[in-house]
Amino acid sequence: MSVPGNGDHLEPGRRSDPIEPAVGGGAPAGDFQSQRPPFVREAQRALRDLGYHPGPIDGTFGPQTRTALEKYQLAEKLPVTGQLDAETMERLDVYKRLFRPAREL
């Protein structure tokens, strides 16, 4: 007879090693830009469309994008973080741009 928790007989689908909970989504807040190129690309397009110069529209959060973002945040009276935070993404309409319905031909 098996004692619960000794690992000899596991129920199907159960693991004997502990699983850490996925708290906080995994990536540190500072790594958001490197983890979400589509969001960065849309923010770059929005900044370009508004007359800021984010550099190439490539989904890479480089120094030109950071500078353009800081100028936008300053002009819009947002906290100047140089980060693509939720408030800045909302003001740039990144979500609307990214998840807009496809145009019908």
C-alpha cells in the first residue's frame, strides 16, 4: 500500500516535482518591450504618425524609440518613464491599432 505523497504511485497527470505558480506573468516589467514586439511596433507606428521619430518600425525597443516615447510622454503630460507602460500604450491607442478588425476588401 502506498503512502500519499511518497511519489511511488502517482495519479495520471500528476507530477512529483513542485510547480511554481505563475505569479506576475513571468517577465519582469522592464523586459516588456523585449517580450512584446507587436506592441512595440504599433507604438512605433503611432509615434511616427504623431510626428515623433521612433526610428525603424521594427518592433525593437531601441534608443530612438525610447527618446520618441519620452518626448511623447512629456508633451502629453504623462509620467516620463521612457517605458511603454499601460497608460502610454492606451494613450497611443496601441491596443486598438493591434486588435482592430481586418478591413474588408
